Amino acid sequence: MTNIPENITKIIKQLDLIAHPEGGFYRETYRSDDTLHNNAKNIMSSIYFLLTSDHVSHLHRIKSDENWYYHGGSPLIVHVLDAFGHHQHIVGNDLEKGYFPHFLVPKNTIFGSTVLEKDSYSLVSCAVAPGFDFSDFELFKRSELLKSYPMHEELINELAIP
């Protein structure tokens, strides 16, 4: 793990996290044994997700609702890109600043995330229902998103993969 401060590397090791394709680190912590009756999808899954301030969670989309729960470190900014524009939702514990410890990303929403504070990290859990499956995961390239959202070029250049 290059360029990651020792204190953050320690957390990654303690939680047994691995690199996530969207950026950051994760470990699945729960996957229901029960499945939906109309298909083989698990009812719910959950992960730990850690992102450092030197990295981003690239813009992506999944076919399920995703609940984000804040645990520690810096607040996390969830960037949502939709037909109405770019929206920022800060997941954290400082209610006085308008941060909330929970945020729901509705299914089929394009989103990514960044850490609010420099030289820090954010630790959250993400619960997905129906359960997460990499076959339902779509990671976006800059060229794809710039066609549909040219007015958000700065965000796309920061959060989409080249």
C-alpha cells in the first residue's frame, strides 16, 4: 500500500480490507443466506469501506439501493450525478454542520465519493439490498459521462476513470 500513512495502513490491516475496483478498500462483512424468490440474489449484503483523502471512489452505478453508514475518520462526500445535476451529500456525525451518519444512494444512481478532510480517511459501512453482485456494478469512463453530462466536466475528470 504505497503512499498511505501508517495509521491508515494499520486500520486496513486490522479490518482485513482489500483494494476495491472503484477505489478505496473493502471487506464484505455480511451476505444473507436468504435469496429473493424471483431470482438468486441475496436479500442483503454489507461491507466495510475505507477511502483515503489521496484517493477517490470512482463514479459508478449499481442495480440496488445502497445505504452508507459513517463510522470514523473524516466525513465522506457522496457525489451524485443525475439529470438534475451534481449533488453532494456529506456522511458524518456533525449534525450542526448538516452532516448525517446515514445516506441512501437509490438504485441505478451514478455516484462516487471523496474524503472531506486532507490527510485523512473515511470509514463507512455500506449495506446493499438486494445484495451486491459485481455483475450489477458499472464503473464509468470519463468519455462515457462527458457525452451525457458535459456541464459537470470538472467532477467527471476528478472521479471517473480515464
